[in-house]
Amino acid sequence: QQWVMATGNPGKVKELANMLAPLNVDIRVQSEFGVADAEETGLSFVENAILKARHAARITGLPAIADDSGLAVDALDGAPGIYSARYAGAGANDQANVTKLLSAMQDVPMAKRSARFICVLVWLRHADDPTPIICQGQWHGSITQAPVGSGGFGYDPVFWVPQQACTSAELAPEVKNQLSHRAQALKQLLPQLEAALV
Ligand code: ITT
């Protein structure tokens, strides 16, 4: 069995590869097949995850798994949301996005800085699969005043995890992979993938 992982984000590749290892499937990243990033024209995490999985499945002919995720900040009415990767503009890097977020939150007091990470995972058997498997996970926390920690990726240095009293960039990878929005989605997805494999 070979599957394609429909992402161009190395942070996701690392976390997903770790979490999918128990399946014993040969999961290859889309770049190995020369698949470029799909255009994310959807209006929801679900639509964008399907677009990405379908694009990679179409080109490779393999079952595909995709992750569409982002950060929803209550004080910003859910922004950056599905636009998290492009918050500071098309092709923006993690640091630019974090800087923009902190400046948008400059005047927001501690008590009003709640936020959540959202992750939608989609698996489809082939590009025209009419019954893709779709799972969603959320992770509640809040936005710090400044970046702390060097682990993870993206918005991790500014995402405060109350149960652990640190940012998600300070968590050991195996702890983040137990708690995160991606982990929550994956916990639902894994048994369904196991069933799809037989
Ligand atoms: P692909 O579409 O190629 O998978 P992407 O980075 O463009 O990669 P998204 O469109 O799903 O992915 O955007 C996700 C955004 O949310 C991006 O800015 C990430 O840095 C951020 N993000 C998602 N999961 C995260 C996590 O676990 N920790 C920190 N930031 C995360």
C-alpha cells in the first residue's frame, strides 16, 4: 500500500508521519511525485482539505491524505481561520504571520485572548471518491504577548496551552502529538483508516 500526503508544509509532514506510523502504510509526500500545492479556493477547512487531497490523488493515482488547519482567534472574530497560512500575505512565512497576529492583538487584554487551533483531515481512496473520510479536531488555548519556544511550527510559539502552562512550541513533540488539534482529528481518523485498509 502506498499513499500520498497532500501537503507542502514540512511541520505537518513530520507530525502526520509520526502519528500515521502505526498503520504501516508507505506514505510519500506529494513533492516526491512532483505535485505542486493545490490552489485553496474553498471557504471552509473541509473544502480546502478535500481540494488538496483530490489534487494529489488525481496526479499520483494513489489514495491521498490532506490536512487543512489554522488558528481561530475569538477577539479577531475567528481570524485568521482558513487564511492562517496567508495571514501576512501570499507566500508569507511563519514569522511574518506571527508578527502580524501579535500586532493585531496588541491592545487585547489577557482575559480576552482565547483562541483555538482547528484541523480537518481528509482521506480519499481516489480522486473521484464520493465518500471521503473527514475528521476534525480542535485545541483550545490563548495567544501570548510574545513568541516563546522553538519547537513545532507556524503559530506554536504564540499558542498558550493552559493544561501544560507553556506554549505549544515548548512542548516535547510526543506531547504535542497527543494533545493537538491534529492529534484530536487523527484519533478519529485512525480506526476508520484501519477499516479502509482491509
Ligand atoms: P499545505 O496546504 O500544503 O498543507 P499550509 O501551511 O499552506 O500547507 P494550511 O493552508 O492548512 O497549510 O494552513 C495552516 C496554517 O495554520 C499555517 O499557517 C500553519 O502554520 C498553521 N498551523 C496549522 N497547524 C499548526 C500547528 O500544529 N501549530 C502551529 N501552527 C499551525
